[in-house]
Amino acid sequence: MVVLVTPDATHNGPPAYLSKNSMSSKSSLNVAEARQILFDALSPVTGWEAVPIRRALDRILFNDVVAPFDVPAHTNSAMDGYAVRIGDLSATDETRLSIVGTAFAGNAFSGLVGAGQAVRVMTGAVLPHGADTVVVQECVRVEDNAVFIPAGQEPGQNVRHAGEDLARGKPALAAGKRLGPADIGLLASLGIGEVMVRRCLRVAFFSTGDEIASLNRPLRPGEVYDSNRYTLYGILTRLGVDLIDMGVVRDDPAALEQALKEASEQADVILTSGGVSVGDADYVRELTARLGDVSFWKLNIKPGRPLAFGRIGKAWLFGLPGNPVAVMVTFYQIAADALLKMMGCDPLPDRVLFKVPCVSGIDKSPARREFPRGVLFSDDGVWKVQLAGSQGSGVLSSMSRANCFIVLPENGSAVAEGDLVDVQPFDGLI
Ligand code: AMP
Ligand code: MG
């Protein structure tokens, strides 16, 4: 396996939106503005590696793949039936043709189909010379060595042409594609067993908070178990990045500084959760501003208001809020596409958004985008959405129960029972 990692482009000082005097930088943003700032700031990692195609699943293709030959390589039959010459067939009556041979997939008929002749063909068999059309076996009558073809056949029916799937010399997959199951199958159909993919993004992540307990000990009074590191682990694993799990860091400036420095030396991206609001123990702000360039945003969203974005050394920092639902919402709505861009994914996937009736009313504050958690369900064949229980930003069970976000736009007002709302499903096919 070849692994080549080239250093990423050097940066020319902090961009305008990151300032040492972070509190005075742009502070209140909507989702679109925040995403735009990220996209302008971030660029893809530049290294690549060659991997066997099975390991290329969910990786980002580094270069265009050009088809080395036609797929299918030969014009062949799409059905089990009889290969015929359309010119032989009567437009109005049944036509009798004599069967002169059989073509199997992988075992072609070597002769020529002449006037008044047919060849029995199986699906995938190379179309015999002379024939141009395949008649499915279900609609013919066979007697001795003759086949009777009813009128009404279409020229060229049931024939798959060479190169109709992938044409030789044409791009089969474009650089930037995140490879799915169909893509690795397609590479296999081209006989390609190894591809160049962008190197994995390295993401260091940790939770912050004196009250946050790791799972290996009983809870003390006032503590909560660290769930954020597990939800982030799940999301990041699915995203296909290299994880550097740095555990829980206490609300202690020295410990946080140490963790941030360590993370910035190893990772392309640092993700933290908690400590970015304005409480007395929220040190992530202060420290990142001192160690690098960072700005703190009050996003016009619910849940998930505070978010830090900046840079420490070569690593980009996303300081996510602490509340378990807010972490997931800000990650999915703001950070996920930013990370995909750094991974080299281009174009970014369109997020599915469609309208369904909501079966209950939902309160909404003006001028902010809200992401209540919903359950899409089929009501006698009509898809509808209902709220997934209590909507507090710490209520992780609402995320667990939900299968979609309900997206209430900035300029929208409260939802009444039966109103159409936008929904964004969590999952597609597996
Ligand atoms: P913070 O943003 O640090 O003020 O945290 C906001 C809320 O989220 C607090 O109630 C925290 O206890 C909670 N919280 C922060 N980090 C975590 C975590 N890793 N797991 C579960 N809850 C957390
Ligand atoms: Mg905290």
C-alpha cells in the first residue's frame, strides 16, 4: 500500500473573522452565514493513499477514474429468449424462425444468424452476429426446432449495448466522490482493484466539564456521564475520519491548555464539547483565544447557540456546546459539511429536505432557526411527522427516538396542527 502525505498549504495569517480580540469578532450568525465562513476558510487535506477498493468505502476519491474499456464489454442479451433479426419479423402475423443454436452467458454462439433464423439466448450472453433484437421466451411458442414470434416486437428490444453503462475513455467516477457501495462495485466492474483516496482527516475530540464522568466509575453527586464523546464517536466513525479520543478534560485552564496543545499537534480538527458559553468555568474561549485565533458565535439556532471556531497551530477548532442535543444539532447543521469539505468531498451531498404535515402544533421564537426532533411515520400510506418527545437541549432521548429533524426556518412562525413542515431525515438506506 502506498501512503503519501504532503503538508497542507501554509496559511497566511488569520482571516479577518478570527481575531485575537475574539469577543469583538462577529458574534451573532445564522446557519447559512456560519457555513459560508467555514467553507471559505477550510480547504481539503492534500495527502492521498492507494487502498484496495473494499477499504475505499466511504473514502473520498482523489482523482478521476476513467473507464479503461466499455462496460458491458460486448453487446448482450438483457433477457432469456431468442435473438432475431427484426427485419425478418412480420408486422401483422406470427413469424416462424428456425433455431440454429444457443448462446450462454460466458459461452457465445460463434455462427451468424441468417435470414429466417433465431438463436436461443440466455441473459448476459453475447448477442450473436446478425441478430439485433431479443424476444423474451415467455411470449414465444417453440415447436421442434422452430420458434414462433408474435407480431409487435420493437427493434433492438432487450439488447444491452457495449459501453451503455460505462464508455471506454470517459470518466467513470469523478475526484471528490465519497465512494458508496455502488461505486466500489462499479470500480470492480472496470477491473480496478485499488484506488487513490484522500488521506483520512484526523479529528481529536474531548469533552470538558468538572461534572462530566467517564464510564469506568460510579457517579458522584452532581455528576453526569459523558455522553457527548459517544455521540461524537458515532457520528465521526460514520463520517470515516481517523479518531483521536482524548477523553474528558476538567474545567481547569492548565489541563485544557495541555489538551488543546496536544490535540493541535496531532490533528487536522479539534472538536470539543462544553465550556464555550459564558459561565464562570467556561475556559475554552479564553484559552483558544490565547493559543490561536478564534471567534465565538452566538448562532441564531435552537438548540445549540454557542459555537467556537478557530485555529490552533495547523488544527482547526470547533468548540461545540455542551448540551447533548445541542452538540449533535450543531455538528450536523454546521460542522459536518465543513469536515466533509476538509475530507475533500466535492460536491457536498445535498441534504434531503421535504415537506410533510405535522400532526401537532410547535411553538417557535421569531428570527431563529429551530430544529425540533421528529418522528416521520406513515399514516395509512401518507407520511407525516410528530414531535419526538420532550425538546430540551439536554434531552438526548429525543434524538434517540427521532428519525428526523423538523427544520423551522428563521422567518417562519409557530406551527399549527396539520401545517406542512420541512423535515430532514437522519438516515437514508443503510
Ligand atoms: P456547558 O456548555 O459546559 O455549560 O454544558 C452545558 C450542559 O451540558 C451542562 O448541563 C453539562 O453538564 C452538559 N454537558 C456538557 N458536556 C457534557 C457531556 N460530555 N456529556 C453529557 N452532558 C454534558
Ligand atoms: Mg461545562
